[in-house]
Amino acid sequence: MTLVFSALTLVTTQVKAQTPASSLQDLVGVRGSGGEMELKRRGYEYIKTEKSATDSYSYWRETSTGKCLTVRTSDGRYQSLVYAPAFDCRVAQSSGRRITINFPSGSHCGTYAGRINTGDTFLLNLAREQQLIIEQSTPHDYTVQAPNGEYLEVIQTFPNDQNQYWTGNQFGNFQIEVASVPQGRPIDIKFCAYSGEGE
């Protein structure tokens, strides 16, 4: 009798742990980078990402309730968003590195090449009303956060994996946080900033 009860309890716990997050189902199918910005906008705090053979699993904490959310990403798009046990959102390591990107004298662009980890953050000192164009040669997801804490949306996408952002009336240190990276591969990323409507 005790064995049956324990088995039923385990099954019930597993079902509850995999309950779909009903208010987030509109994000199924969106690209990872866009989904991450939207999750943060809706009050979720990014915790970590784990990789499997073909999928990645990112973990988020809902700041208002403390619930843990698991997001499965495959082929660069969200496949499922479900609630998970709270211990899945435990922080396994300290926050990542903060990497300052400098623009050489007379240049609009700065670059970074090398290995990074999930949670590392690039810092760019940008002015008001500038275009920020980020070009990546390897697939990885990131978010762009303005000094006031708001996340910038991609306003235009160009060939060669270039995304364009607009700083608006914000200026100072913008943070580009890496949400996921190709396992075991270095990245090559280029940041360019132009004043006004462009060159």
C-alpha cells in the first residue's frame, strides 16, 4: 500500500513539474533571442542554460512568484515552456564576466573573438540616437539592455546575421548578455555604432 502511494505521489509530482506555462504559450515557435527579451519584459529572471545533444534548456525564475520555468529550444526556436521544480533554478555558478568593447580611434566598430560562457556580458558605451548593429559569425543568443534596464528590440535584420537596434534617448553603458553559446566553440562578434539614421 505504501509502495503504491509513493508511486502515485511521484507521478503526480512529475506531472505538476511539467505543467505548461499557460500565459507563455504564445512564445512557442519564436526565435530564442526574441523570446528571451520577452520573458524578461514579462518579469522572468534568466538563471542558466544547459545543453543536450540537439536541444538547449534555459531556466528562468518568475520574480513575482518564485516559480521556476524551463524553456526548451531547438533549431533556434522555442519548443516548449513548462514549470519545473524550484531546485532546477538553483544558481550553479557566480555571474559571468563583464567584457568591455572599445571602439578604436576613428572607427565605428569594435570586435570580440574567443570563447565566452553563458551569462557573460559585453559592455558598450553608446550615445543617444545611435544605431547599434551586431554581427555574429556563430549562432548564439543574446539580449541588449539599455542603461535604464529596458531591453531593446531588433528593428531590422540584415544578411550575414546582422541585427540593428536603436538607442533612442538612452546613453551610457549598454549590456549585451550572452544567453546561450555553441558548446565548445569560440565566437566572433562585431559591434558597430552609427549616429543618426546611418551613414
